[in-house]
Amino acid sequence: MPQNEYIERAQKLHGKRLDTEERARKKAAREGHKQSENAQNLRGLRAKLYAKERHHQKIQMRKQIKQHEERNIKGAPQEKEPANPIPAYLLDRANPTTAKALSSQIKNKRAEKAARFAVPIPKVKGISEEELFKVVKTGKKIAKKAWKRVVTKPTFVGPDFTRRPVKYERFIRPMGLRYKKANVTHPTLNVTVQLPILGVKKNPSNPLYTQLGVLTKGTIIEVNVSDLGIVTASGKIAWGRYAQVTNNPENDGCLNAVLLV
């Protein structure tokens, strides 16, 4: 058994306390008081983060309540065909369920569209500039300037890249930390292939990191999938597809990614 699971082991051997359910109920009842106390007493950045989290929770709760209310609404029973003709602008009034069905259909379409662009790792830890860049002092011995930065994370640099003159180069990307290929896994075929990288589409931490081609966990990269034989809707062979980096390349020494199908 792993080292962390000593509580589960003790529960299996000796069982739970007799008042476990009561303690859990009381803890849940105190939660509201704790939230109120935090909202009143927190200050500064902690207060902002806490308010943001509570705001998100309340939005989700309201959405859930609205869904329950929509589910409980009963539509008007469909009437028989009237003897007299009804004007066009009154046709929808007798059928309130139609509008509800239409709204749910739109919601489903939106959910499907969002699922197409869903990524394996939706949230990643941000990387600060202090962690990514190392300051390099240059210039004469008396008056050294500290405006140059060395990138300490793996990067992708295109094949036609030419370095700027040393005098004007602000960001230095070391040759030893540059990657040209990635181990890309196809989620449906369960096949891993080493493919050349075409470019960095987006780094979630910072737009500057995207511009520099920094490769961190959660970065969206474009890879050359022509060897896989993926065909587009029009019947042409797909050249470039997006993939998301799933590991920390600076720790593992390689770049692993999952293809976004």
C-alpha cells in the first residue's frame, strides 16, 4: 500500500468512528459561517482571489438551479386543430415547449462546438518571468546594463531563424534547450509517433512566451502529421495539426504531446 493511504488502511482494519456522519454533517453546517468569516476578514490579494472563486461558485449554482427549474416546467398540452385559422404571429403562443426545445438544441450545439476545441489539460500552473528568464549583465565593467535575458525553458525555433546581432539581441534562446521534434500520441488510435514541430500556436502562461516559442506544460503546438495519413473532409492529406504538450520538457528531456482530434 502507498505511504499516503494510512487513513484508508486504518479504516479498513478498525472501521470508522461511531460519530463520523454526525461530525461530517456539523462540518458541512459550519462551512457557511467559515465562508462568511473569510469574506469579511480577508484583505488584499487573498480577498480578490477568494471573491473571484466565490463568484464562480455562485454562477455555477445559479445555472444549476435554472436547469432544475427548466426541467420542472410543464408545457401546455397540445390542442386540437382549431376550427378558425390562427394568424402567424399567434402560432408560437400555444406551444411553449417549442421555444424550450429550441433553446436546449442551441445549448447542445454550443456544447458540441466547445467539445471540439477541448484540450486534455484545461488548466496549467502559470510561469512567472523571474522563473523563465535569467538576467545577463552586459557592457563595460564600470556601467553594466541588465537588459538582456536568457530563456531557461525549452523552446522551439524555426529552421529559417537567424539571430540578431549580439548588440541588439534582447532574448537569448540557448541551442541546448531547442526542440525540433515531439512524441505525439493519437488519442483514438493509441499510437505514439515522433513528428517534427511546425510552430508554437499558444502558450497559456503569457503571449510573450508564445512569441518566443517557449515549450511548457499545456502549450499548444503545431506538428506535421503528413506521415500519419490523416485526410481532411475534402479528401486532401492533412499537413499540420495542433497538439498539446502534456509533460514538463525541462524535467524529462523530451517533448510529449497529445493530438487534438
